[in-house]
Amino acid sequence: MNATRGHLQTTCSTCGSDETVSVSIVMEDGAVRFWSCTTCEARGWERGGSAINRDVALAHIPRR
């Protein structure tokens, strides 16, 4: 199987693995991205390519 990876590929900052899962969430004030490493289970949040705190990332998600 030949898989290709898109421009949102994340390399784990903890173990260096490229075996990660990434989800982008688009909100009114821009997009945030959550990533998780399937090798070491590290997780992180980003906005504009920079790491951010989870609480900051989730602060603008609409509540119902």
C-alpha cells in the first residue's frame, strides 16, 4: 500500500514519529488543530503552526 501524507503532517515533538493523527477545527476566529501520536500517545494543539495550550484552543468553541 502506498500512502501519501498531506500538508498537515505532524511529526511528534516527543518521539519524532510521523505516525500521527491530526484533526483541524475551523472556528469564527480561525482554525486550531489537534494532533496525537499513535506511537507514544503524546498530544498537542496548534494555531497557525505554533503550539498552544488546550484551554486556549477550546476557548472559542461554541457551546450549545
